[in-house]
Amino acid sequence: MSILTHSTLGTSDLARASAFYDQVLAPLGYMRLLDIDGRIAGWGVAAAQFMVGYPRNGESATASNGLTIGLAAPSRAAIDEFHRRALALGATDEGAPGERPFAPNAYAAYIRDLDGHKIAASCRQPG
């Protein structure tokens, strides 16, 4: 069981962010499950756990330095496709798909989304 209920990232353009994440999260098996009044959208499997929305305080959305949102992926191929789609849609490469030293069989890719947030997709499936 995860200790987190959800993660939310701020955006300056919810329609753009939603279209981006609809495409990028599909290979990971996540779909959009939540849209609230054009303010927030959420993706997940059974419940929306990854959300993007306008900051509630009305101030500009900014990317947090040092924050990485890590998303579980079902396979290495899904990670490769997540990364490929993200870059094709304008994201920045923050770490190409590949093995990582943080756990046995760890495989991950890192991107910065259209608002500058760092997102990782990873799995522990053997190659």
C-alpha cells in the first residue's frame, strides 16, 4: 500500500497539461479519471492519484526545485514509450530510459513536463 493518497502539480494551462498527460500516461496504464470545473484534472487506475491543476492560492504555477514525482510503470517498454511520447510532445529529457542503481532491476526515465515539473516513470522488472 502506498503511503501517498495523491500528488498535485500546478499548471498555467490546464487544457495543455491535460492533453500532454493523457498521451504521456497512457503507456503506464493510467487514464484521466477526474475533471473538476476546469480547475484540476486527475489520472490513475482505480482512483485519481496524480493531479494537475491551477494553484488554489491564485498565484503563478512554478516547478519545485528538487521535487520529482515518481510513477509506477508496468514494464520497461512502457517507460520507453512514456519517455518517447513526452519528448515528442515538448517535454525536456531529464534522464533517458535505462537501468538505475537505486534498486535491483530498477529501470527508469525522467522528463520535465511542459510546466517544468520533473516526472519519473520506473519499474523493477528484469530486462
